Amino acid sequence: MGTQMSGSEPIVFIIGDPGSAWATSTAAALAPLPVRGVGEQPAELEQHADVVDVCLVHCCSDDTMVTVAEVLRRAPRASIVLLGDHIDADTKSAAYQAGVAFVAGSTPTAEELRSVVRMAHDQNRSGSPELVRAMCRTMCNLSSLAARASNSTFIDAAVQEIADLFAADVVSVQLAGDDGDLRIVAHKGLADRALRNPSRGGISDVVLRSGEARITLRGFAAGESSALPRADLCASMCVPIASPGTGERGRGVINIARKNGRSIFTARDLDVATSIARLVSEALGGIEARAAAAETERQLHAAERLMMLGEIAAGIAHEVANPLAIARANVGSLIAYLTEASPMLAELEVAHPQLSEMLDDLPAVVCETWEGLSRADEAIRQVKNLARAEQGAARDQALAIGELAQTTVRFLGARLPRVRTNLDATALVRGSAVELSQILVNLLVNAADACDERSSRGEQGYQPTVVISVTRSGERVQLCIEDNGVGMSEETKNRAFMPLFTTKQGARGTGLGLSLVRRLIDRHGGSVRVSSTPGAGTTFTVSLPMATPDGAASPNDTRQEAQETETRGSSAAARLLARIAN
């Protein structure tokens, strides 16, 4: 932060166990600021109430808010700073409501602690109680929201709160993606041209890399730019979204600006914005932790359900397979009998012309019965293979991803619109059949939903279509799933893989599908990119390392046996038809 107050340094009193390591290290970190004393109880502060400017309270028990209330009663002129490593959202909210100046949810460095103390004192005596109250209200609102909101909801609310607090015309939040590039995820008042062409290498990137907040004015050094329409601005602030002292890379930046003719920002404004950005960083961390825990729990439940379904499917398949095998064997015998009896059947047809129609239909009936039983047998085999894959969860198989795509399309069935395929049957990848099927299911369901949404608009002549292609490119296998649905805006595309982000209404969207897709693709050493045009469609391109054949079968490793059996039966039927026709 680094804001220096004018005049004398603030006098500090520490509420905590005088013999604790925390009190000792805190007093040492405050040097050269004068520490009036250290006391375990607020009553020890009372004799110093007329001279103490800032009181540091250690949040280490459930009685913290009782201590804060006592400090406010005994030393009403002092600003309170609440310190603690793990302060929950409810305590933060209660503290700001009570009038605490700052709540540090992580241990600050010595320089940061001195800066917070100076700022608390400076604001307390600045004659701007409105700013202090407004900041406390903003902190309270955001802390309360962070305890229950999703990532996107919290960021949108933070933008509005920050705009109200600073009377700002433009506020934008940019978060760093996996590639390190900043992307605008929420804003107020940002010009369309800034959204279409966000600049890179400007002040936002400088602040993200350095971790230092900055105030900029129009006419600053050439070459510096940011995501703000600076031609229309007089002054702006850019603050990092980071948790100081953690050593973690910044999450992103917050840009705050006032339009031409408005007052410029002060160092005090910058300190307040930095404190709010720190709260935003901690809140996002908490939201992401809750989302990760919920996702882990969901995956565990899903794994349990899949295991149970796998066992049930295997049991049902086994029970159905036995009578099905008997039926296939009997039909095979019937075909053989009819083949051998075909000369007698021909004589019977001559002797009894009234039986001609029935005898003509008999070969076709028998063949269709055989074909139907063969398809049922293939479906049972696929269910068994899938059940074994779920239970074994092998992740080191050479898989024909084209066959996986075909199987997935068959299982999704009527859920999909018209599907066109261009599949290279020789393209193999190494990994888990179950996880690759999850990738295919999520991408295909998203494509179907996009087509459904466009169909609901009633466009004349619209034909919903999904195109699946598998091709080889050097040492990689490219899987492309293209739809002609509603498409995505640039903002939606930038946020598509964020956990909990969804544009689907109601229970149709959880915001977890594409984040799971990216995680599974990363696990297979691959990458995914998305291209989209609003109103025209979207294409997801998945690139995976190519595998070499090593004897490991495709996910339908019993298909060949089924085909051979079916061919034998079909050949017998063909012979029957040929002999009767002759």
C-alpha cells in the first residue's frame, strides 16, 4: 500500500496475550511505530484511551466480536484493525458492521501491517467519515455475499459495489487465464471497442506482474494502455487481485475510472481499493475452494452411482445374454434346417401353390430375426464392456476414438439432432475409455443444447446439425465437434471453461461440464480450443497425443467376435435364400 500520513505517527495498542508469539512478532513488525502497550483484555486499554489511535485485535477465539465491542466502548476515538490467519466470512461481516476499519484475513508482512495502521489512522482523522462508512458497508456486503454466492455472481456484485463506493463511471475486473493472459470477466460502463479488442502489455499487465497498485492519468507514458477507454477518462486506478504475503501469483486486476472532468483519485482511494481487491481475492479463493469441494463430492457420488450402475448393468446384461444366446443358437439351427430342407420346401410350394406366399416370406422373417438378435447381442456386449471399464477405470489403453464417438452417439440417441461424421478409424489415443467418453458426452450434449436453443427461436428452414470429425495431424489426433446452434459471444467464450459458469437456464446447467472436460483433457496430455460465431455455431477442437497400436483393443474389443458370428449366421441365411430362389 505504502500511503504515508502527514504529521505524527499513530500510537498503537495491541489486544492479545502479551506472552504469545503473535503479540511479540506484531509489536516487532510495527517498529518504528510507537506501541503504547499490549494487553489481553480491553479493560487494559482504558487508561490509554485518550492517546491510542489504532488498536490491533487478534482474532483467535469465538469471543472476538465481544472484544471488538469492548474496545469500541472503551476507546471510541481509536480505529480497530482485526488480524488473524483464518477469519471466516461471518466474522468479517460482523466486524465491518460493528465499525472495524480493516480485517486482514491473512498474515500481512511488516510493511503491509504498518501501512494498514497508518491508513486506518489517516482515514479516522481525515474528516471523511463518509468514505470510512462507505468502505465498511462495501466490505460488509462483499463478505456476506462471498459466503453464499457463486464466482460470477460475486464478481458482478463486486463491480457494482466498487462503482458505487468510488462514484466511478467505469469498473472492470480482469482475471488471468491458464495462459497468463488477462480476460475481462465483468464490467460496468466499458466501451464495446475495449471488449472487442482488449489491449495487452499495458498497465493491467504491469500491475499483475508487479503486484503494485497504480493511479494513472491521461497523458501518461507512451505505450501504456489498459482495458479502459482511456480517451474518455481523466484518471483511473488499477489494483491487483492478490493475497499479500502468500507468495501466490495474482488472480487478476481491478480497473476503476472516472470520466473526464471528474476528480482524480487520491492515495487514500488507492489504499481503499487495494483493501477491497484483497478481500475480493480472499473471497474468490473461498468460493473456488467451496466449488472444488462440491465438485469432489459430486464426483465421488457420481463414481458411486456409476459403480452401482455398472454392477446392475453387468447383472442385467448377464441375465439377458443367456436367453439371447439360446435364441441366437436356435435361430442359427433353424437357418441350417431350412437350408437343408429347401429342396423339399420347393417341392412343397409346387404341390401346394396356396403356401407360396408364406414360403416366400419365410427366409426374410428368419433373416430379420437373426439380424435383430445380433443387434441386441452387440448392445449387451457394449454394456458389459462399459461396465468393466467403469469398474477397472484403465487409463493406459490404446483406444480408437472414432469408435468411442460412434458408441457415444448411439447411446445418446434421440438426445442429439442430425449427426454427420468423418472419422479416421486408424486414429488411436492412449487413455481411459470412460474419461474420453465423458469428454464426448459433455461436448455433444452442449452442442445439442445449442441447437435446441436456436430451434426454439423458430428460424425458417433451420436444420440443427452436429458434425463429428476425427483426423490425424502429425503426432496428434484432432477431435472436432461442430454445431450450427446459437453460438457464443466473445465474453461467454472467454469464460466457458470457468467452474460454475453457465448460460443455461434452471437445472439444465451446472457450470461444471466444460471445466470437467478441460480437466480430463489435461489429464490425457491434450488441449482444447473453442471458436464460435454468435447465431452461427460453435466448434470445439480437442488435440490429443497419438498412440501406436500395441495389442490393446478398442473399447468394443469383442466387436470382431460378434461380427464373425453374425457373418456366419448371415451366410447361412444367404445360402437359404439363394437355394429357395433357385
